Amino acid sequence: MNILLIGSGGRESSFAWKLSQSPLLDKLYISPGNPGTEHYGTNVNLDINDITELSGFIRDEIIKMIIIGPEAPLVNGIYDKLKKIFPKLMIIGPSARGAMLEGSKFFAKKFMEEFGIPTANYAVFKKDEFNKAVEYINSMNIPIVLKADGLAAGKGVLIIPDKQDAIQELKNIFEGKFGIAGDTVVIEEFLDGIEYSVFVITDGKKFKMLPIAKDYKRVGEKNTGLNTGGMGAVSPVSFIDDDLMIKTIVKIIQPTISGIWQKDIDYKGFLFFGLINVNGDPYVIEYNCRMGDPEAEVVFPRLKNDLVELLKAIYDDNLSEYTIEHEPNAAVTVMLVSGGYPEKYEKGKYITGLDKVKDSLVFYAGIKKENGRLVTDGGRVLAITSLAETKEKALEKCLKNAEVINFEGKYYRKDIGFDI
Ligand code: AMP
Ligand code: GLY
């Protein structure tokens, strides 16, 4: 079958790598893709907001499956629009209603409350309820967690140690710091623990769990400095024992999927649980309606199953017939980023040494081609993924290859997988 993959980051590069191994795949198109996805398929430049253009392409190229990498098109209803035009198209990604689990923090909190899924205590306030919100902040323990309700490109969560500062930030959010995403704000209790990421493939009724991962969001070693889109990831996650695993499934994953079914939400695709382990008990920090980045860069290399077959099973209604098989080796991915990221950084730096990489996968993220040469084109430039019997050995391979790839301002963390 022909597949169209939407997106252009490291996540989509790892998707393209994995999909390209499937015997079920005829042609893979990636829109817009990057010079890395071109190794596995054909990049095309479609305006995904233009449904006429998109559906023309789907028809002309006989696309049977479309996979939506990032959240924004899902929240904007791409599933619902395409479903109307192509009732038989396999669309991987939830309906707009399902995507609200990521697109509205308030919706997600209400959902968790309704189905008894453990999460931080919270209250919700609209722009015109500033005084009530201040009262609530004053009644809380510190630090205070403020969350813009809507999508804010991963920047909409603030953790503030001081109440007066939190009140000031709340004001900034209500005044438009995150645009209309901040017209409603969730204020919640801070949970102290270690985070991990769980991914499932679901048809809205049944689910299959993919390998568990942990990402490293802070820019600095030992988890210091500013939050980024992710500096690396590891899979499996060493602190997850059988007890935590069972609690994760029973208290979180099963009730979530059952809630989706009970509320009659059309959900066919990936569901990403951002979880935190608080003294041996799992809590939901957030839901995402897609795969994680950079988690995908370790999850897919550890997934032995044919990904196309699993995704097709969603639509063939036989997901339960499959058993997920994990590569026993550990996977580590290290992101090479532009100097200065996540604040100001320069683009357009020549990238060299890619041909010298040995024994690792390189997933391109912020890279473009300029006059036939590869140059940096974003904060997160590329992900180096390695597999080995231990995460120590996997990290060692990543770091060796991180040395041989060069661009001006290159920076990366050397402690991925080793903060705890
Ligand atoms: P998000 O943008 O929703 O991924 O949140 C960003 C990060 O904020 C999360 O990965 C957590 O590290 C942190 N976070 C969000 N909510 C809480 C909470 N209630 N307690 C502790 N940390 C939180
Ligand atoms: N790695 C976190 C995310 O994809 O949102």
C-alpha cells in the first residue's frame, strides 16, 4: 500500500525509517519531510491546511494510509475532514474530539476526574476569574504549576516556586503570553517524582503497548537549565518494576481507553501518556495524541513488529491478535542541538561527518539542503540512536558518533539515561 506521513522532525524520520522496513509498503510519501526522510521515501510539499490539495494527492497517488506525526493538525480536525471525503482511508491519529486530550488541558483533567484516573489536584479559571484564581494560588503549597489550556508549542506549562511570581505569571498568561491558548488556565498541585512516557496504539477500544521510554527535557546535564523539546531519550526505563508497570496499566491505561470508548470518542492511532512515578504510584502529567519526540527515536528501534501491520490492524479490527515484541537491547538517543537552543541560536551551519557514523542510526530533525549541502535548520538538529546490551554501551556508541558529526555550535548532553 501507499502511505503518506505528515511531519518533518526527528520523530517523522524515525517513523519513515520504521515504515520503510515493512513488506506491506509500496510507496512512502512524507510531507514536508526533511533530507533524512528522503532516504526512506519521497518528500512532497503539501499544504495540509488545504483539504482540496491534500485530498487531490491522496486520490492521485492512491494513498491507503495517512499518518499524522504532530498534534496541531489533529487538534484542528484533519481526521474528521478526511474521514468525510475518504471513508475507507486508514487515518492514523484521533478525531478532533480525541485530540482534545492534548489540545485542552481542562478537557483532559475533566476526563481523568470522570474516570478516576490519578492526576494532580487542580482548579480551572477563565480570563475573567483572576481574583478567584489568586485566592486559589494563595491556598496552595508551592511550587505552583500553571498550564495554558490550549496548545502552546510545548511552552504552555510553568512551574513557579514563589506565589507572588505565580500570580504575576498568571496575569501575563491571561494578558496573552500564550495567545488564546491561555484564555483558560489550569492551576495544579506540583507532583514530585520521576517522569516516564508510555505509548499505545489503539482503535479506541483495544490497545497495544509499545516499549516504554523516558525523555530528557532539560537542556543541561543532571537535568538543569531550561526546558527543551527533548535532548535525548532512553528505552527501557530502569526504575519501572513489575509493580509500577501493573499499576500503570490498571490505574491509567485501561481506564483511559475505557473512558474513550464510553464517551464514544473516535480514536484510532497513538496515545502518549506523560506519567510521573510518585513514591511507587503513577500519575498522569499529560496526554498527547501522537508519538513523542525524541521518544519515537528509541521506541521504534526497539519495536520488532511490522509497524504498518499494527496500524492496519486498527482498521481491520484485529489489534488483539498481535503480540508486541521488543528488541531486548537497550536504546539511547542523543540529540545534537544548535548552540544557544532553546533560546536564540543560529541556523545554516554546514553539517559534516555523517558518513563517518558507525553502528548508530541518525535521524534528521532540523536539517535542510542548501546548494546540495546539509545545513542546520532548527534547534534540534539530529538524533543519534544506538542499541546495545546495556544502556551504558548504547550511550557510549551515541557519544562516539556525536564526536564525528560536526557543525558550528554543536551541543549535546552526555548523561542521557544516567540522571537517576
Ligand atoms: P507539558 O508541556 O505538559 O509536557 O509539561 C511540561 C513539563 O512540566 C512536564 O514534562 C513535567 O516535567 C512538568 N509538569 C507538568 N505538570 C506537572 C505537575 N503537576 N507536577 C510536576 N511537574 C509537572
Ligand atoms: N517528548 C515529549 C513530547 O513529545 O511532547
